[in-house]
Amino acid sequence: MTTRSLFLLPGDGIGPEAMDEVRKLIGHMNEALGSGFEVSEGLVGGSAYDAHGKSISDTDMEKALACDAVLFGAVGGPKWDSVPYDVRPEAGLLRLRKELELFANLRPAICYPALSASSSLKQELIEGLDILIVRELTGGVYFGEPKEIIDLGNGQKRAIDTQVYDTFEIERISGVAFELARTRQNRVTSMEKRNVMKSGVLWNEVVTAIHKAKYSDVTLDHMLADAGGMQLVRQPKQFDVIVTDNLFGDMLSDVAAMLTGSLGMLPSASLGAPDAKTGKRKALYEPVHGSAPDISGQGLANPIAMIASFAMCLRYSFEMVEEADRVESAIAKVLDDGLRTRDIMSDGMREVNTSTMGDAILSAFQG
Ligand code: IPM
Ligand code: MG
């Protein structure tokens, strides 16, 4: 029997509650379909800090490096606001991204038909929306050195972050974007700030060159990232795949996520390069939403983004495309049936808690 190793890092806040709903699906798939998932679990973020003073332990890092896929919940919360910067909850996530070399972050923004009324934009603007943001995840200002605050000695301090990109980093992320565009509407929009930043100039050059050399069948547009943000709220359906750097991707993907009605709906996949021998990519799957400490522990969390992240895991790490489709259809069906967690509640719908939503998706999956 195939074994598929999954390493769960539920993290903080609503992370564990959302992960519990994925566990139900995994359990069912093992029992009823013989999917052979081997599940182990670790600590990340504030919960790891509480247990051993680090935002992820070396042992858990090793497990993350060894497994087929990591499922990640969320990290952070006010409880850890004053812990040292190096061991703050987010550092655990950044260490995972960096050491697993998860350079490609795929953030789909899909509008479920049942939710098209809950967007802050007019319904006709977002009905049928299906954008994929491909965000560079291991470079740019997140990791560039120097990164420090220095004391200038005259009562002033200076803070420095460094935006840095090498050719190969831009080449590999745009390659992922072009490949994915070919499976969709065949259009890529690259976003940077070449009018202000040298990294934007190089980004633009490299994307243009790789397009010409290898992907000229794909339609490519360039947009300044600020204009891109504006276009995302003006006419979001003009986009198919957006490729952009780490920081712009962070911001633009939050914008795109909110177009769909709730941050609680969207999954993401962070992928490494295919292994030269096995062809397998290291991968981590996580919801776009954060730990939402204000609602944690009350059964109010929307588990859909976490469950949809598991669907992405089935699709990208295990080639279980049919099962991934079924999970996504199960989510759509439950929404069509009128079930809503509080974040997406609207008139005439039935408000349910986290666990009832998870159960309903499982039963829709079972058919
Ligand atoms: C995200 C988050 C992270 C980021 C934080 C938690 C470090 O906002 O995944 O978008 O900035 O990348
Ligand atoms: Mg973010």
C-alpha cells in the first residue's frame, strides 16, 4: 500500500480548530479509500515558543524536511506580542519556507457562487472570479541582508530592510507562473515597481526574457504593483495568473482574498523545486487567514480555507486530482445548501459552528 506522509503543524489561535476538521477527512480517506496517509504532528509559532522557547524546534524542522507534505494552520496572537523578535511566532513559518526552499506560493482567489453577495465589491464584478496569485516566497525584503536597526548615536536609529533578487529567483518563479497559466486561461500579469526599484527593473527584464525564450504561447502583461492593486479592486476578472515578489505578493494576495467575501475561504500552497531524482516537490499547505485570536476556542472559525488547503495538497503533492475535485465540490455543495460559519453568515442562511461545517463537508465528500 502507498504511504503518504503528512506532517501537521496546527499552530496557534484557530489553527488547531481548523486542522481538526481536516483530520476528519484524512481519517475517512484512510479508512474508506485506503489512502495511506501517515500523520504526525508538531508545534509551531507561539505554541512551540511556550513549549521550548523557539518558534519551531529543530526536531520538528527535521520532520518537516522529511515528510511528503506539511499542513500548516496559523501562528501568532497577542499573547506573544512581546517575545524576542527572533523567536516570534511568524519566525517559525519563515524558517519553514526558507529551509524547505518553498519559493513558489500559490494563492488562488476563487469566488464560490454561493458567496458572491458577501464580497465588498458589486456582485457582477466578482461572480465567477478565478485568479491565481503566484508569490515569490523565499527572497526579497523578507530575507534580504542587511536587515537591522542600528543606533546612530545621536538619539536617532536607522532601520534597514533589503530588497534583493537574483536572476535565478525571478526565472524560477515566473516559470511556475507560466506553466500554471497554460493549465488555465493562458495569461500572466507580472507586477513590480520598476519605476522606483532596481529589483523591479531586473524583475521586468527577466520575466520578459524567459517569456520570449520559453513561454511565448502565453499572453504576458506587465503592471506596476500599485496600479495592479487598483485594478484588482476595479476589474478583478481581467486577471488570470499574477506573478509578483514576496512583499507585493503578501499585500496583493490579501486584497484578492477579500474580494471573494472572506479571508476565511482561501487556501494556499507553497512549493519547492522538483527533486532531481524523484520529481517530488517539498510542499507546505496553509490557509491564507491568520490565527484570529479574537475568535479562537469558540467554535466560530471557518475551516473551509484549511480544508481547501488540504485539497491543494491532494492535487499538488499526491496527484489525487479526483479526490481534490471532490473535496472542492463538497465545499461548494455545503455552501449551496446554505451552511455558513459566522464570518460568511448572511440573511436566510444557517449559521453553524466549526465542527458542524467540517462534518457537513465530510458527509458531502462521502456523497
Ligand atoms: C502570509 C502572512 C505571513 C507573511 C506572516 C504571518 C509572516 O501574512 O503568509 O501572507 O507575511 O508572509
Ligand atoms: Mg500575508
